[in-house]
Amino acid sequence: MFKNKLVLVSPIIALAVIFIFSLTLFPTVQPQPKNLPIAIVNEDEGVEIPNQPKMNMGQTIVEMIQKSSAPTKEKDPAVKWVEVDSIEAVQKGLDNQKYYAALVIPKDFSPKQASLQTPAPSAPEVQIFINQGMNTAASTMAGQVLNGVVDNMNNTVRKQLLDGFEKQGATLTAEQAASLAAPIAKKVTNVNEIGTNSANGNAPVSLFQPLWMASLASAAIIFISISKMPIRTRKENLVTKVGQILMGAVVALVIGFGFTWIADGMVGLNIPNFMATALFLSITAFSFFLMISAVFSLVGIKGIAVFVLLLFFGAPLLAMAPEMMSPFYRDWIYSWLPMRFMVEGLRKLFFFGEGLTWNTPVTVFVWIGLISMIVILSTAALKRNGVKEVVLDSRNI
């Protein structure tokens, strides 16, 4: 037994397998966000104070936030603050998935803050928008950051007010004492909501694995079936390849509509637009089928290992925001994963109110499908899978 080379190298093979599959765990172990985009809108018009420069507390707050999150040579900041001109612009950015959250400082912020020192205080209020549909984990983290920012603002303002009252030796009114508990109020609004069931937020990721396995299994079965067919000429081989593509289209429609029906009717996921979702999943499944079949046509059924590895490496990354990945996984693995466009497309359908449009995910899948079809049809001219062309000669008839 020990003379067998495969037996001798089995410990090395085991170590290699452990190493490869351990790589799938690294991205999900204590993910740290970097440059998480959060918008900030300062509409504060300031307040005039006699014998003093015009006070604009909103601008002061923005400068303090930017300074506290400035990048250093050692590392990038956790949050990338993006200044936006108006609340309308920030709402458009949230809908276009540019920001995970937003902080809006209103026009009357400075006047109301100045009133906290008067007998009739009026607490200023900031608005926090959480873009739930963009990514559940990242938007939750962005919301925590903004809540922390407002809490720090409250602590600072409270200390300033108490110091001012102490210097003046003033007696606090009931309204002033009550305002010290939360000098700055906050209004939190969830936009592009995932619904009351938190599982809906992960629905686009949850749908990937069954669809991927169905596409992989159907591509393998059809490829094995046509490989056993007695094909005598290149023309017959081309016809067979065309039949393979057409059969893949039928399978993709069954997958798309059947899977949507199961997810909506049996699993209980919230599918806002059944037809658009079913068609998108059909396009996705057809694209995956063609891509897998193209690789099979080039290297044979052993190419299935590539797509199994894609499943193991891709699945953990799909639930993460790119800003929470290491540069290696973000630039060299996630950016090349075709399945990430499935998740992006489903987010648009589920949470952002889009129908089936010619957007980026659909465009990418169409191009993947077209290139894969060209590869599949091109292999019809090659003598593969034991197919030999029989040239008929009139003398042999």
C-alpha cells in the first residue's frame, strides 16, 4: 500500500483541501467595514447672535464628523461621509443604492439649539434614513453609527448647556430640565424596507443556491445525455448543440417560474412582482446553464469542479457588503462572481420597486449567455466526446 504514490501524497492532498475550503470562512470572520458610504445633508441656515459671528451648528457638526473619520496612513476609516446638497438628492442616492444610510440636519437646527438656553427651549431634530434593502448587515451597522453620532452630539450639547447654566447660576425651568435628557431629538426612517420579517432581507441571497444547483444539475444531465448520442457529422453535432441550447431555455423557464412559485407560495417569501421575478430568475438560470454548458463543451464533465468551488467561495460573500470585505476578496473574488448580479437584480425587484428592466444585472446575464452560446456552437466543429465525422464516398455506396 505504501508503494502507491497516491497513498503517500494523501496527507498533502488533505491539507490542500482544508486550505482551499478554509478560504471560504475568512471573509465572514469578524468583518470590519471600510469606507462605508453614509450621506450627510446640512440644510442648517444658522442663527444670528448679537455682537457675534453667525452661528451654524450644522456646519460645525459636519466638520467634526468629517474630522473624526478622516483616513490615515495606517488604515481607511470605517465610514466614508459623503456631503449631499439636499434631502431630495440624498433620497435619490438612497434609491440608487449609493448610500447605506443618511443623516439630515434641518434648516432650523441652530435656532432651536440656541433656544435650549432660554426659558422656552425647543429641541432640534435630525433625521436618520436607513437604506434597509441595500444590504441588511451593512445598513444596520450604518444605522448604529448614526445613532452613535447623535448620542455623542447629545452628550456634548448637554455638557455645554450644564456648564453655561452653572456659570450663570441660573435656576432651570421644568422645560429646560426635561430638554437636557435629549437636547437633540432624532427621527429614524427606514427606506426601501425589507418588511417586518428580517428573513426577507436575505431573500436574494437565499434564492441563489437552489437556482445555481438546479442550473448545474440540468446542464450536467443534458451534457451527459448528448455525449452518448451517435453523432456522425459536424452538421449533426451542430444540430445537437442547438437542441442543447433550446432544451436549456425550456429548463430555465421551468426553474424560473417554478422556483418563484415555491418561494412565494410555499416558503412564504414576500415576492412583490411575481412575473418580473420569475422572468428574471429564468434569464439568470438560462445564463448559468449556458455558462456551465460552455465549460463542459471545452473540458468535459470534469469542469463541474469549477462550479462547485464557485458555490463554496461565492455563497459566503453574497450576503456581505463589498465595504465589509478585505481588498483581496472584494477585488479578486467578489468582483468576478457572476452570481452577485443575481443578488443585485433581486434586490432591485424586492426592495427598490423596480420591474424587469434592461438594468446592469440583466445586461451582464445576456452577455454571459451570448458568449457562452458562441463557445457551445463553436465546439460543434471540433471532434469531441468520441464524435467522429464520417465522410461518404460515392464509391462506397
